[in-house]
Amino acid sequence: MKSAVLVFPGINRERDMARTLKLISGAEPAMVWHTDTQLPAGTDLVVIPGGFSYGDYLRCGAIAARSPIMDAVRKFAAGGGLVLGVCNGFQILCEAELLPGVLMRNENLRFICREVFLRVERSDTPFTRGYNAGQVIRVPVAHGEGNYIADGETIARLEGEGRVIFRYCSPDGMIDPNWNHNGAINAIAGIVSDKGNVLGMMPHPENHVEASVSPTDGRGLFAGLAEALERAA
Amino acid sequence: MKARVTVTLKSGILDPQGKAIEGALRSLGVEGVTAVRQGKVFDIELEGTDRAQAEALLKQAADKLLANTVIENYRVDVLG
């Protein structure tokens, strides 16, 4: 796995992400500054981490989505390259139009920082091959704007094409408004692009990978990715 | 030349901030408010004096950055 972690001013989860990528794949990721115009040669995974790029000015992710490195990411994604955006990374992917829809202010207007339960909807993607379909995982969220919305036609298409990959759920996997913390439509926590190679998700799987500090439910995502990329190589 | 771009949420898009402001107005005793929707205003200064050119430029600015047209509408006013 030759991963690249994008770094924008105001991003603050890039070290967590880099540490997890190294821990699981054994390979040190490249840290790529936002003004760069090219990804390192041989990059097979681009990760956009969480944080508050440009202080969330204008709209979350809006300014980062228009930075020079994003043209390279667009090209990489168009060629089928795997892109993972977490939290602010998801917001940036939506603003960059690499994923449809938008993340609005949480329905309860509060910043939510807690563990949540996610139902993994599919296991046949490079991002979720480390899980079983229907499996419930426990990972943390930390966001003020995670309330996913898109127009009705887009939501119908996402659902029809099986592009909703993670949903907020109860500990036993039920979709329930009481467990849909930010009010996202259809409890959507993560979606993939039409070609399935770009994943955006609000929760932070990179923070639940080490048994000494937390549950390890996030490992499956990175272990699955590393395995998928190893097979492709 | 001075201009103003006003960005508003499309109808049908839930506006939790507007709802909170609406509730706050009610609790302050400001009577008769039936709905609040929050938006953004950009006051912009431009080179040149051609209004049509200014409008085209501002439209480009709004489409490219100032508004997310998935959820927002915008209006361009060249104030002269």
C-alpha cells in the first residue's frame, strides 16, 4: 500500500490517520501538502483526513475542495484510484463534487463527539471487505456538520445502486431516529461514488484500531484496504 | 464598482440554524415571526465599470465558490 494523506491548513487528524495506515499496512504514508499539484508516483490510496480545513470558513470543506492538489485527486479518482475521505475529508469530497450531496449542520445544532454504532451495508467493496454485510461496528464521531442531505433523485439513486455503505444504527443494527445522531437522511454515515472507488464517511475508523486504548472495530476498513491493494499490485 | 451576492438556502432544505433563531426570537418576545431562514451576504468590490461584465464575473464567483448549488440559490446585484 502506497498511501498519500492530504494536508490542508486547519486539518488536525492527519497524524492519527498516518499512524493507523502505518500500523496496519506497515508502510509509511506520504504527507501531501495542499499546494502540491501531483500525488507521489505510485500512489494507490489517497486519504483526506478530518479536521477544520480553513477553519470551516464559507462552508465546511469548500475552500480545501478548490485547492491545487484536488485536481490531481480528481484525475486519480477518474482513473479508478481509491480515495477515502473521513469527516472533514467527506465534506471536502462533496464540495469537490467527487461525491454527491452535502453535509449540513447537525439537526440538534450541537457538535457531537462520541462513539456511535454503524451498520456495514456491503462487504463487497475495497473499503469494507474486512467486514461482513450487516455487521455492526463501534467507532467515534466528532463533528458539527455531519447531517447528510441530497435531492430526492440523488438519494433514490444512491439507495438503488447500493452506494450507502455505512448507516448510523442501534447497538443491534436497527435503523432508529434515536441512534441517528446528526439527523442524516436515511441515517447515512458513508457513501461511495458511482464507480465505487471514492468513499466518504463522517465517523473516524482510524481512531479505533488499538486494543490498548479503544475497541478495534476500525481495523477492518484499513486491513481490508491493504489486502485489496496488495492483491491488485 | 460595488456589488452584492446574496446566498440563500433552497426551499425544502432544512435549516436548523434558522429554526434556532426563530425559537430565540420567540423567547425574546418578538411577536409575529412565522419563519426564519439564514443566508449569507458577500459585499464585493470590482475593477471596471461594465455592468454586464461584472454580473458575468460575479455569477462565475458564485457558481465556483460562494454558493453550493446543491442546497443554495444566489442572487447577484451590481450596485454601481
